[in-house]
Amino acid sequence: MRFLNKLIFFFGLLFFPYLLLGQYYPSKNYSTTDGLPNNAVRSLFLDSKNILWIGTENGVSRMENGSFSNLDETNGLAHNSCWDINQDTNGNMWFASYGGGISKYDGKKFTVFTTKNGLLADKTRKVFPFKNKIYVGTEQGVSIIDINTNKLVTPKVPSHKEDFISISFFEYGNEVYFASIFDGLFRIDESGAKPKIIPILLRKNTYGLALFGSTLYSSNEGFIDKFNINDILKDKISATKFGKSFVWQYTKDKRNSIFAAAWGVYKPDGGLYKIENDKMVDVSEYFGINSKILLNVVYDKSKDILYVGSNDKGIYEVRLDRIIDYNLFDTKSVIDFENLGQHKLILHNKGLTILGSNKNIIKTISPLDFKNFELNFLKKGNKVVAKQGIESRDFELDFTIPATGIEFYEIVKDGHSFWIGSNVGIFEIDSFGSIINYLPKHSLKIGFSYDGKFIETITYAGTRLYKNVHSLVNKHFSKFEKNTPQFIVKILTNKDRTYLLSVFNGLYVYKNKQFHSYLAEGIWKEKKFKHITINSKGQLILAAEFGNVFIVDDSKAFKILKTISKKEIVGNTILFLESYKDFILIGTEKGINLFKDGIVRLIDKEQGLKDAAVTTSQIFGKQLWLGTKKGYYTIDLDRLLAPQMTVSEMTISTIAINNVPISSLNYKWFRYNSKELICDYKNNSFSIDFISKGHAFPNKLKFRYRLKSTNRWSPYSEKTNLFLPYLPYGTYNLEVEVFDSNAGKATIFKLLKIHIKPPFWMTWWFIALVILIVFNVLVYLIFKSKKKSREKAVIQKRIAETKLEALLSQMNPHFTFNAMNAIQDYIISNDIDNSLKYIGEFAKLIRKTLENSSKQTITIEEEMEYLKSYIIIENMRFDNRIEAEFRLGADVDPYHSKIPTMLLQPFVENVFVHAFNASFVTPKLTISFEMLSKNILECKIIDNGMSLTAAKKMKIHQSKGIQLTKERLSLLQNLNVNPIDIQLTENNGTTVTIKLTL
């Protein structure tokens, strides 16, 4: 055993450098295609919030979770060539430019310092903050700026031959030190009224300084000088020289590993180096860095990330967490894994390799070793082979296959033995890594049952079960039996059962020393399976290559507990299936899906899984081993499955309204400086760019949004931009939900409150004003309508009264008395004919009066008939001496034109009462109707009665009927001004003219 331990130790030392070079770190390169303003990176700086600032030859960039915000001279930067960046104690950023002096940025505006302000030179190399000051390294010396007052002072530069280029600063013992490239190390003494520069170590060629503890690294031409700062300050100067190239910047990670960014200037020996044991080890290739011109390197402790700046290919982001280790393994194609204690057995296309506890190679069995063992077996056991037979019913073994033609299938563990299947037979390996047995059998899938029996599956000829595999005595199960396993790809034992997985015939189980087909026995109809494993609860997990994943409890009665839909899995082809604690690990061509409680996390190349084409998988303790065609991964499962950082904050970087960016005054530190946005209804299309903070992998984020909490979410998108076109006026509380597939978490952020003002005609005050006006108008109209109704009622009432009064006036006692006397006279005179005629006309007049009294208007024809009856009665009293004549104009329609009822009778009555007396010789009455216009009717009552003088006397006795008629017309036709005109002549009687509106 001691010998074995020594052997392991020897091989561990021998192969340790090889293993180091076989490990790769996940890295990513950012260049101008990703948003960087220029690929020539001159400076890198991590601010107090661990945000990376990048100084380039074309401006400054701020990178936050893969997104870039850029500043240049158009924003106020002094010069685009930025050679250094730092942050003062007030949070202001300072930028050193090569040709434009110094720029101070407070998040909104720039303050520039040049030689005009007292700066020693406009070509500046470094800015270094200490307490309330900024120390500026220029090409001619150092200038000091007070960060609160911006006051600038410049200490006197010591005598020097070349330019006094000040490039590196550090603080030690509460004092500031710096280096001049050609003159050495200096201290700034500020104890007096004016700062002084004190020489500490005069020497040539210092291109970069780094102080870690008391160890000072000083870059020289082609090597590094390592000093102890305390020795230097005591004038005990001794240096250790090592390394190569020109180192421009150093950094140290939380593991105390020191990294150096180098550019050889004259030699192509630049790159990223790791300093260990006073040696520079080039780690560029293993960190994915392909540039030889590196000028800067910084370390983000919060994320365990190394940032490396190049002068030709942008920046590199290298993750150092090492959750996933990748081993090139000499580009061997890994087929299968197994373990024996702390040792790991890796079956690959070049044979079998046994690794020690430190992954050091302790033994390798080559294909030639396998071939030689096969040939020796055949030489010794020809009789056994002939007796037992070597056919497998798949095809016969070809013993002429050379060592280079051997194909290995799998490795199966049984106790302390390992069985390896191949196209030349099955080999048994003991715990010391020696081949101890060979079976001249060909099987694509072998295994052991729960009761220790060897299982040989034969693709087209059933299955063999070996009670003792070494004697080759077996029981054959015909493929024609329904429960015989066929087309088996996986064999798994779980307690007292062994499961066999078929790609065509579903699930088989070996229990109670019998095979059972779940498909044939109707237990489970699923046919195609490719992967199987067991979780921590002893439940089966099965997966088809292109289908769903099932969690099954088969301990007592078969039951499907859960089905993970193919839609929930990222990727199309399931390459492996494992279970660890409460997680199911589903490997696809996209990466590793970590499934738990319905949530899927995805692990891919961003976390270090560069090659997702996994050929085999195995969990050993707390590690997941994955084989590929070019090597293998080892993954720390506890760290991988631990809760991950996710998005902690979301901010707005830019807003454009109607495609016009809003003013820069609304931003501070590249962020929209408000949680609210107010605009009018015409400016209602928004483009919003946002940045998420606090997570580790920006490409693992998906976003969706909604404008109101009652709205449905939009579909998920990987874009960090929202376009909201033509929003109606109103208030919107914009929310964004981000799903982090690395952390497996979804978080909702209230991004912005958008208030779109309505047009003035939709504002509350305008609507209130309109409502008030409409209300007042309605009140006025209602009031007016009621008033009009009341007036109309009064008018109608008065019309009825005048009408009644007119009727009464027509039927006054005097008229009735005269009529009855006339009838009496006719009767006394025994004038029966006239009495009958008079009575008839009188009755007719009464009837017409009663009929017309119920009407507002009557036709002209009806009025004429009524007047004729009245004239006949009145004329009989005058012995029919009065000549009555009716005239109708050509345009008058007597049958359809209507006039007010009983309108003309009072004027006719006046004629009979006042116009004629018994002595009047030729009395005449003329009644005419003429159309003056389309709707104006003129009625005239003309008599040739009394003279003007008599008429004037008569005027005092105008009948009440005429007054009522005037009043009626003023009520009925209120627009008809002066409708009645009475003309008196000297000798020709009276003419009454009445104008009516039809």
C-alpha cells in the first residue's frame, strides 16, 4: 500500500503542471461590436459600486452587466484619449487624458483642468485619490487638485534629464508615493505649507508599481523587481528579479493570486500572467485571452471576475469562481466514468485512465493493453471459446480488429471490479487498474442485477442472465417473449429491483428473479426512453431523448408523480439525466437545466460550460462529472445549486419621446433621474432603454412588461428596450418583470410612472365648465319653455275667451231680439214665406255659429257661407235693399286657405248697424279676399255708407266684437303688426282692411 501511495504521489507531481494547463476559465470578450467606443483600451477602473469604467482612445465607457454607456468630447470630456480613471472620496470620477488635461465628472457635467488652470502638462498618465485630493501624474511631474475647491497646486519637480513622466501612485503609511519612468520612486511630502517631492529610490525604468502588503512589485524592461517597502524606506535596498515582458498593471484576487497585464513593446511576449513563487506563468490561453498587448487588469471581488484590457481587442471578462472546471484531457473523447474510493476511472477513446484524489493521472490502460489481453486469452482459451460460443446474435466478434480499431462502449462497476464493454469483447478491471478477465461477448449494454447477476442484452436476440459470469453459464430469454428486454440503453438498480430502459419498448424491471415489461403488461404506455436515474427519495426519474421527463414512484404501486414537459426544458435533445438533493439535472445541447419546484435554471457557456455536447455523466459525492469529445468537466454541485445573485435594481438609461431623446439634464450618472415622466397627449410614443443591476450573467435575463397592474404581461424578450407607441392619455405604472435563468428567479420592478396629459377639451376643468354651461343652458331652456308654455296657456285661454266673447257678441240679445221681432212681424203680417225663410236662415246661422265655435280656424269658403247667412238675416230687416257682393282673387284658394273663426262678422255687423239708415238710397257691401303674397291674405269689408263725420261719431260706438277681433289677431299672429286697418272716406263710406298670415 505504501508503494501505491508513493506511486500516486510521483505521478501527481509529474502530471500536476499538465493538469493546470488543462483547465479553462469561462471568459468573454467585449469589443466595438458590443458597444465599446474603441478596441484600444488604455485604462480600467472599478468604482465604489463595482461598475467598470473603461478608458479608450475614443472616449470613456461605463460597462454595467454587459451594457455600455459612452462619454466623449461632445459630452464635455476634455480629450477622447483616456489613459487613466479614478474616483475621489466625494464620488466624482476623474479622467486623465493624453493631450487634454484632466476631467472631473459629477454625474451630470464635466470640469476640465489644463495648463491654463495651472496643470503641469496636458499629457497626463495617472489620477490617484487620497483623502480630499487628486494627485495627477503628468509627463512633466505631479499636480495636486483639491476635490472640494478645485484649487490646483504643483510641487517643484526634482532635477531630471528626460521627461519626468509620473505613472504610478500608491499610499503607504498615510503618505503618497509615485514613480517616474526614468527617475525612480518618490514620496510627496505635504507636511509644510507647500508640497514637496522627496526622492526615495533613484533608478531607471519603472513602468508600473503595485503594493500588496509590504511587497512592492516594480515593472522594468523585460522583468519585475520585487522589493520590501519597509526595506526601501530604511535604505536596505535589495530586489528579486524575475519574469519577462513589460508589466503595466497588477491586481490581486481574494485567493491572493496576483495577476499582471503585460505588453512586450519590442517582443511578442505580452499577455496575462499569474505571479507565483516569483515566477510569471502565462495564463492567457486558459483565460481565453488572445491579445498580446495588455495594458490593464482589475479584479471585481463581489463577482469574482477579472477584467483585462487590451490595446487591440477590447476587454476580457474572466470568471474566477471555478464552479465549473474544464479539463482538456489531451483532447481525448470521454465515454464513461466510474469511481473507486477517491480514484476516478475515465473510459475514453484511447483506453482507460485512472485519476488520483487530486485528479492526477496514476495509471493508463491503452487500447494495445486491451488487445494484448484479448489475444492472450484466445491463445489460452480456444477450447472454452469453442465450447461456449462467441456469437451474440448481433454479429460475431472480429478478432482481427487491431488495437487502433477498438471502440469502447461503457464501464460498469460491480463491487471492486469494473467491466468494460467494447467491440472486441468485455474486459474486467480490478481495483489496482489491471485487466483480470475477458469475455468474448459483444453487447452494447451490460449491467448487474440487484441480486448480483450479470446482464447481457442482445439487441436482436433477447437477453442473457449470468449467475456466474466467469463460467459463462447463463439463462437465455427469447426476444419472442413479451417480457424479454429489447433495445436496452440503460440499466439501473434501485434496492430490490433492476430497471432496464428501452428506446422502443418502454420500461422493463427485473424483480423477484423475473423480467417484466411495463408496456406489454399495460402498466405504462410510454415506449421511447433514453435516460434514467434515482432521486434522493428513491423515486425514478426517466427521460426520452426528445420528449418529457417523468418522476415515478414504483416502490409499491406504479405511479407517475410529475411530468416535466419538453416545453419547460431549454434545448431539444436530452443528453444526460442526473439527480442531486432536490434538483433534477437535465443536460441538453443548450446546457444544463437545473429543475426544482417547477423552476428551471440554465447553466451554459457563460458559467463555463463551453462544450455542452456531453457524452456521459456521473455524480461522485458533491461533484458532477461530464464527459465530452474533447475532455471533461468537474462541477461543484453545492456551489452550482446554491442560491444565486439575481437582479437587485433596474434603472432607465435613455428615454426618447416621439423618437426624440429627452434632455441630458434629466440624467445623472447615466440614469434617468426620476421615477416619473410627464408629457402632453401629442408626445405619446416612448422608447425606453433600461439596465438591470446586481446579477452575474446578463445573457441569462428575459424581460416582459405591463403598463397597468390589471393588464396582461407582454411576451418575454431578451431586449433591454421597450417601445410604447401612441399611448392614450392617462396614467401608466410601467412594470418590468425580469426572469433570471441563472438564478431561476423572477422579479418585478416598478420602472416608471408615465402621465400623459389629456387635450384641454378632455381636462376636468374644461369638462366641468362645459357641464356647467350645458346645465345653465338647459336650465334656461327649461325655464324659457315653461314660461312659453305658461304664456301659451294664457294666450290659448285668452283666445278661447275672446272667441267665446265674440260668439256671445254675435249672439247678443239685441241681435236675437231684432231677429225674433222680424219673425213676429212676418207672422203677424201673415207672410208665411218670409217668416219660414227667416227662421230657416236664423237656424242655419245658429248651427254654423255652434259648429265654428269649436274650431280655431275655418276655410274661406266656410267663412263666406257663414257671412252670407248673417247678411241674409240682417238684409231682410232692410227689405233686402243692401246689395252684398263677395270677391275672390285669382290666387285665393277658398277651400284650403284657413283664417281664424268668426273673424269678419263683427265688421259686417257694424255695417248693418251703423253704415246705413232707412233713407240711404243704394246701400252696398263688398267683401273681398286677395293674396298679397304667397302667405299674406288681405280681406276687405267695404261699404258706401255714412259720411266721414257720421263715421267719426260712430267710432265712439265701435262694437266690442271689433276689439275682440283685434285682440285675437294679436294673440294668434303676434308677428302680424297692425293687422286691421279701418279707412274712412268723405263720401264713400268705410273700408276695413285685414291682413292675415296664412
